[in-house]
Amino acid sequence: MAKVLMITGDFVEDYENMVPFQALIAMGHQVDAVCPDKKSGDTIKTAIHDFVGDQTYIELPGHHFALNASFDKINLADYDALYVPGGRAPEYLRLNARVIEMVQHFFTEDKPVASICHGAQILTAAGVIKGKTVSAYPACRPEVELAQATYADIAVDQAITDGKLVTAPAWPAHSEMIKQFAVLL
């Protein structure tokens, strides 16, 4: 089974953090969830994003998620794949030079990567999606296109694979994203 690194942070989308984390573990994979400046046992706050009739999503408090690995102790060579959840966390995680180096490692080593929703913000900041077809939350479309990737405007419950990259627009796509990611693992 694969050893998967998950880079996450405060106000990550709750479902995009919890569901793939638990599903991959249930399949027998090891998933190490890390966050800059935090260690194993520390928690992050998650947020629940939903549409209730407004022009954009609302944000409600989610769960406290316990990290199970320490960011500063990660040896990237030990990991077979990377998972990047969305929510608000990617907007600040992409400013961390070590996060960017980690993401670039997985692409340089041609290892499987899955990203959902606003996770594309980290991929675009890392400069790793040029020439690829990528889905993300629709608000990330300009960033994806500025990164010289093709934005996949797919249904909210669908995912797309381009090489060893699996992407999806939002948490309703978990089933498809996890299924496609599992094939690569």
C-alpha cells in the first residue's frame, strides 16, 4: 500500500480534509497529515463550506482535526503520493517556501498527486501544472489558466486525471477523485 502525504492547515475544508484522509486509510494506505509550524498531535481548525442561496459559499466552523505527523520531520523520499485539500488553507500555505518545495518534489519525481477545490492555489504557486488539464473550484480558474494549464470545467461531482495528477472541483467529487487517485496508487 502507498504512503501518502497530506499538506493541510487551519480552515481547510472539513470534508476535503476528513473524507479522503479516512477513505485512503480505510483502503490500507498510510496517510500522514502535516501543517507548517505544527507537530504530530497538534490540531487544526476546519471549516464547512456550503451554498444556501447566496452568490458564493458560506463558511461555518468544522471539526478540530488532529495532525498525525510533524511538518519539520517529513522525509519526502518516504512518500509515494501527495494529497492537497482545499478550503481557505491553500491561500496561506502557498506562501510557505517549504510547502512549495514539497509539492515540486512530487512532480519532479513523477509521483501521484491529488488536489481538490482551492488546493489548485498551491499547485499554481508551485509552478507545476503548466500544460496540464486541471479542475478546481471555479473561482480558481483564472489562477489555473495563468499557470498555463487548461481549466477543466467539469460537474461538481466529477474528477479528472492528467498523467499522475487527479483534480476535482469540490467535495461532492470525493468518490470520483478518490477512485481515480487509488488507481494511481
